Amino acid sequence: MSDTTRTAALFGLVFAMIALTGFMQSWNVALFILNMGLISAIMALGVNLQWGFAGLFNVGVMGFVALGGLAVVLTSAAPVEGAWSAGGWRIVIALLAGAGTIVGTVMVRQRMAKGRARTIATLSILVVGFFLYRGIFDPAVEAVEAINPALQGNLGGLNLPVLLAWPMGGLLAAGVAWLIGKTALGLRSDYLAIATLGIAEIIIAVMKNEDWLARGVKNMVGLDRPVPYEIDLQNTSSFVNRAEGLGLDPATASSLFVKLNYSMLFTVVLVIIFVMAQLALKSPWGRMMRAIRDNEVAAEAMGKDVTNRHLQIFVLGSAVCGIAGAMMTTLDGQLTPGTYQPLRYTFLIWVMVIVGGSGNNLGAVLGGFLIWFLWVQVEPMGLWLMEMITVGMPEGSGLKKHLIDSAAHMRLLTMGVILLLVLRFSPRGLIPEK
Amino acid sequence: MDLFNALVALSNFVIIPAIAYGSQLALGALGVTLIYGILRFSNFAHGDTMAFGAMLAVLITWLLQSMGVSFGPLPTALLALPFAILGTMALVLLTDRVVYRFYREQKAKPVILVIVSMGVMFIMNGLVRFIIGPNDQRFSDGERFIISVREFKALTGLKEGLAIKTTQGITVVVAIICVALLFWFLNRTRTGKSMRAYSDNEDLALLSGINPERVVMYTWLIVAALATTAGVLYGLDKSFKPFVYFQLLLPIFASAIVGGLGSPLGAIAGGFVIAFSEVTITYAWKKVLKYAMPESLEPSSLVQLLSTDYKFAVSFVILIVVLLFKPTGLFKGKSV
Amino acid sequence: MTGNPYQDDRGNKDATIANPKGGSDMTPAMGTGKEMNTTDAFLVGDSMTGGYGKDGPDILHDCTIAVNPGEIAVIVGPNGAGKSTGMKAVFGMLNLRQGSVRLDGEDITSLSPQDRVAKGMGFVPQTNNIFTSMTVEENLEMGAFIRKDDFLDTMEQVYGLFPILKDKRNQPAGELSGGQRQQVAVGRALMTQPKVLMLDEPTAGVSPIVMDELFDRIIEVSRTGIPILMVEQNARQALEIADKGYVLVQGRNAFTGTGKDLLADEEVRKSFLGG
């Protein structure tokens, strides 16, 4: 029973801290923390699936989160007029040609006998394929990017409801994860960590540079949202009346209302994913996963297909991260590839899982909330601390200015310290796996 | 004559930058591979150790410059380097004492140490940003070129110029000295041999009376020296920016793995393989081909295989290809 | 899940981040629950009872093993009798609930294996007993790591004992044949000039011809006056060269005597030597 009390107490503590933020700072900040906390919790669940259940070391979370964001643009944005006829189809053909080259190379290598002929065939297919691909791709991209470059210059999306983008984000991430898993897990012994680290960087590089896709570093702003706009609410008299009835000014009330809407949507998603993860953990499939994790050799001897099971869970976990990424981009209302950084989107999620408790879904959720709360709140706390430290220093002193300016970087330091403290004194996390 | 011009352009834009970059990667990869071989985990904090070392060098350089000390035509940073190395050594030894040693005593599994190194990475990253801030810092001074484009053109009468930056020259010279020292140490000295023995077979090393704590200490000291040197050379050659060092982690790991993890020789080879592939694949070859090809075949486009932004993709693809065909890396390291 | 959370790697085998090769699996055990002093010899593991881990089941039961200078003592017995375990207990890698280990009259029960090496015990493990990536000469050099004096004489002695090693001194030890590797392993242990040499199944996995040669070498080593304690799978051959033999059954001393006596003993022959 004490386990349950402990879990309840920890969750209570986190939500009390968020509530305290609401009372002391503002409810806007509190709801912001809550919303991003919900998204972080989902990401942590995804990583926990991979690391906690199966022991897969995925340090490319950032890539899958970004893919989720990309899916939002591709699903919900309006198609750019003329882009498809200008070059869109040619881009698709070029990409197919590129994929065909790779498939052809693999097939040649499988079919032909080892020898000089095979090497020559491989190389010639690669070279011809590459130039074919570039030959179709480059002019097509140029044509697409020439369309209204100040605002568009991309293909746009399918103009579907934005809520559909969330599962689409999961699907996109799953697809890419399948490709990575197929290559990395299929080798003699896996080297997933370095593969995912690299793939994440490549995904970000593609999103930054392929302007035809989602405008690259020029960013996509004003994405669709599944909740009403603040400005519309403020112009609705019934809403304004009700807000005034509660003693709130319409501006604050509308922004709170929007955030609350998001909170509810996110909570629904989190609950669905959490329940599914719990069911998976308790199902025969989950037991087999853990059996493989605890003794791969024995599991293999019993005829379990370890590589395929690993591939499954890798794809599933990445899909969850993709969904969370799509939700995050929807919440932000914009896609900014330049802001994706591994420390924030990969390693911070890892801190959440480790601190919460690897292998325990509740732990991952707790870690998501707790670490996100600290990530946000350490900055004002650091600022306050620095102001306390520098209170005796003369006004205008260089050191004082430097210390106060640097307070923002306290959060990285704090995350490291928290991770190390938990690893040392509670290595199984705050809510350990049973 | 045109062929000479092509050759000069090739050296100027591909060979020389790749050699310099390769040396920097090799020094970084050596540090990673030593930790992997002796402490038996991949150190995610290595990039940030490099950043910390380079930051110390920047600060000390500024101090020296403010005192009016200079190193003639060479960058002042070279004078600061030994002090920076000492500072980094102190930091990593402290880290080992406070953080890693506990897990050694617990006989923690390597993966746990990797996660621990993530924590250290956060702390070091925060520390560097806290002290010097996240922005670009320039700290190179002294003569900018060993030979500049104009001098070269005047000297040879060629249309194409060749420039060798002082930092490039220094990078190569310092890297060669470091590597020579390291190999002499590992292969000729008692302590170096004991490090190799410990990496090869820890239990037997213990039974031979090798003190593991000493081996670990020497490893950290060497890693600190290598990381700081690599960091300073990279910073001199490009510029100092904390986040860039973090991103170097990928090509550095790729170098170490391509060469064969745990093999120092492999780390060096891997560094150059990665650097040359990155530079050749992201270089716009038009300039070279213009000279090498007859007029009629002269390329109209830039002849750039991939945009520079995809250099990560290059190291990554090389990594996959090597692992597909030679899973132990080019030099037989520990099997991956 | 293991008991120690720091050793829970969740089955991760990613070789790019974790390097289990050459890692330590030696767990030093210290002290004893109850000291014992029943016999006297140069090296004696006296009435040892214990097992692996903090509270693992007992593998040894009141087992005594002893060896004196100039002697070869051999531990034989059926599979799973605790032969190697007995050796490890003497070397300090087993938790003793009862018993003592004494070397040259000094109680060393609470010393770690490394410290026992420093006290003059040479140990050749059954597997992983050489530095494969280092040359033969470097292997010997590492063997002499704790010595501060000049060890070139000892190295010459080792080369004298194992002439083949001198020819291959600059070759990586991992490239040698099985028998040669065992010679490197024994040579490495001899480099400390140990007061006693312990060999854990030195002939495991080598051909019969090589085995005979190895036994000849071991006798030669013993002639230099070093007491040798050895665990052997090939009971008959081992007992032939043994001055003293211990037959262990389920962790207990079943028979003890000179090698000749044991070979002649009807019961020993029937049960362990195949008639």
C-alpha cells in the first residue's frame, strides 16, 4: 500500500507545485507548464516503452518529435496554389527515383554473386541514380520555392483537420523509425544509440534546408489549431460576459480558456496512450518484452524473434514521440526547425524517464511533469538566487551583470545535478518498476 | 597549366581544410576511444569537455592579451593551452572523484555510466554557458596566414591561389606531436602499457598488481589533454561556440567507430576518413572541374553532391557503410 | 532484475555505447565468519565453508587444501565438485562463512586477491589468462608490474622454461596457439617470483600432446622450489605428477593422499578414474 501512497504523494506534490505557480505567478504560466507537462509526459512514455520495456537506447527522440511537427504542416496546412503543378509531382518522382536507386542497389547486391561485376553494377546504379535524382529534383525544387517565396515557397499540406495531424505525426515517426530499426537493429550487434543520434540530426537538417517541404528555417507560422482563437473569444459577447462574471478581464480569460481546452485535449491523449501502454505492459506481449530484456539469450533460445520484437517496440515508442511532437507543434501554432536541440528534445526526455523511473509508466509520466516544471521554473529561481547573491555588489559591476545574465543557463546545470542525484541515490527512479 | 590550377584549387578547398578538420576529429576521437577502451563506456560529455577546455583557453588568452603577452606570429592561445589543459584535468578528475568513481565501486554496467555521462554533459554544458555565455567568441590572433592567396599567386604565377591558414598549420603540427606522444606513452612506458593491459583484461590486470584507480586517473588526464587540445584547435580554426562542440559529438563518435572503437590508431584513421568524406561530398566541385575539364564539358552547376548542411548525413552514411561491411571498424577495435 | 540497481542495464547490448569486453567479473570476498586452524602447511585453505555472493548457497563444506614447498598439489573431482571454487576460495574470491587461509604462517583471509598477489601468490585463471592484444614480452612485463627491481633475470628464466616464448616475444599473445597461450599465462604469473603458484585447469582445451608438454613444464617449475596448487580435469595424468592429491566431492574432501596412493586406491579409481 505504501507504494501507492508514495506515488499519489509524488503526483500530488507536482500538481501542488503547478497550482502554487498559478497562485503566486499567474495561471497562464501554470497552464503553460501543465500543457507542456502533458506533452512531455507522452514523450517520456514513448522513451520509456523503448528503454524501460526493451532496453533500447534511443538518443534520437528529437528527430521523431520534429517529424511529428512536420506532420502537422503536411496534414493541416492549406496546399500552396500551383505548387504541385509547378514541381510538386516532379519532386515526388525524384524522391521515388532516389528510393528506387537504393532498392535497386540492395537488390543487385542480393541477387548477383560477389565479385567485380557486382561492384561495378552497384556503383553504376548509385551514380546513375544519383544524377537522375538530382536532375529531376533540383529544377522541381527551384520551381516550387519560386512561388511567393516571402510567404510560401513550399508544397503546403492536405488541408485536413489539425487533430488528424496527431495520429499522422505518429505514423510518420513510425515509418522513419521502421527504416532506422530495420538497418540498425538488423546488424550483427545493434548500434542503435549512434544511429538514432545521427538520424535525429539528419531529420533536423532536412527540415531546415528543404524549403519546399515546410519552408525550412523560414518557419511555418499560423498553423491551424483545434481550439478557438483568443481574439474570436474576446469578440463574443457571451464569453466576455461570463468572464466578467468571474471577475476576469476578457484577454486573460480567453487565453486561459484556450489553454484549458488544450489541457483537456492533451489529457485525453495522455490517458489513452497511458492506458494502452499499461495494457501492453501487462499483456503477454509486454511480459515477453521484459523477458527478452532480462535475458535475451534465454528468450532467443525459446524461439522468440528478438530482433523483430525490438523493431516493434522501437517503432511504437517512436510513434508515441511523434504524436507528442505533433501536439507540441499544434500548441505552438508554428513549426520552427531551428529550435530543435538535442539537449532539450532528446536528453531532457531521458532525464524525465530516468528520474521518474524507467520501466514504470506512472514514473515516466511523473518524470515528464516534474522535470518540465523544473525546466521552466529553475530560470526564475536562478534569477532570484543570483539577485540574492549579488545584492551586496555595487550597481553596474561587471560581475553582477554577468551573473544575472547567466541565470538563464542554470537550468542545464540543474538538470544535470538532478539526474546525477537520482542516479546515485535512487537509481531506479522516483517510482521504480515493480 | 590548367591541371596545376585544378590541383591547387583542390588543395586549397578540399585537401588542406580536410586535413585540419581530420586532425581535430582524430584528437577528439582518441579521447572517446580511450574512455571506451578503459572505462568501458561512451562518454557523451566528451564534446562538452572539449568546450570546457577551449573556454578556459579563451579566457586565459584574453588574460594574456590584456597583459600584453603575445606569441609573435603564433596565436596566444597556444601559450594558454597548457594552463587550459591543467584546468580541464582538474575538472575531469573532480568529476571522476565525485561522480564516476562511485559507479566503478558498484561495478555498474556500462550503460549506467553512459546515462551518468549524460548528467555530466548537462552540467558541463551549463557550466560553459554560465561562464562564457552561449555566443561566438573569437580568440585567435597572430599571423593569419602561413601563405596567402596573393603571395602564392605571385610566387607561382598560377591563376588559382592557395592559402594555408596559420591555424591549419598549427592544427596539423600540434596533432602530430600529440599523437606521437600518446603512442610513445601507450607503447613504451610502464604506465601506458598498464593502461593497455587494463583495457585488454581488467581482472588479469588486477591480478598483475596494476592499480585500477591509477589507470583510470591517467586515462582522464590524457583525455583532458586531448580534449582541450582538440577543442582549442577547432576553436582557433573555426570559432569558439559552446553548442558547436556538442554537435561535434556525432562526427567524433563516427570517427571512433569507423576506425574501430577502442583502437587509438583507428580513431586517427577514422577522423580523416570522416573529414575527407564530409569535405569532398559537400564541396562545390565546379571550381576544380573548370580547370580539369575541356571547355565544352565545363559544368554549369556547382557540382556539389550535397549541401554543406548535410555534413552530418555524410559522417552517418560512412558509419553505416563501414559497419555493414566491416563491423569491427577499419582497424580491428572491439567488435561493434 | 538484479539485486543491484546499478547493474541493471535493461538488457542493453548496444556496443557503440557500452563496452563489456575485458571488464571485471571478479568479486573479491573478504574475511571469514569463523577462523579455523586445523593443519599447518606453507599455503593452507583451512576448513573452508562458503559460496558466491553475499548469501549464495554454500558450495564448499569444511574443505581443506594445503601445499608445501617443492610439492605439486592437485585438486581433482567430478564435474561440479567445487574444484575451481576451492581454488578461488584460497585466492580470496569467495565469501567464507568458516575457515581461514594462511600463507607462510600469516593469516591472509581478509586480503583481496590483488593483495594476495602482492603477498606472493601467483594465480593463473582458467580462461582470459593473457593480455591478447599485447605482445608476449609485454605480457611478461605486466606480470612483473608490482616489482620495483630489475626483472630481466626472471624474464630470462621464464624464457628458459618456455623457449618457444622467446621466439615469439614480439608477437601479440592472442595470435598464439592454445598451448603457447597457457605458457604465456604461466610465465606471466611467474614474473612476480611468487612464493606459490596456483593453476586453474591449465590444460583445459589443449591437445593431449600439448597437455603432456605442459605437465613437463609444470614439473620443471616445481623443481625450482615453488609450491604448485593446481585444479585438473584430467585426473589420472594430474595425479601421476602430484605429490599430494585432493579429491573433492560436492565441495567436501572425499579423499586425500599422495598422488600414487590415490591412483592405487580402489575406490578412487572406480569412482573417478574410470576403473
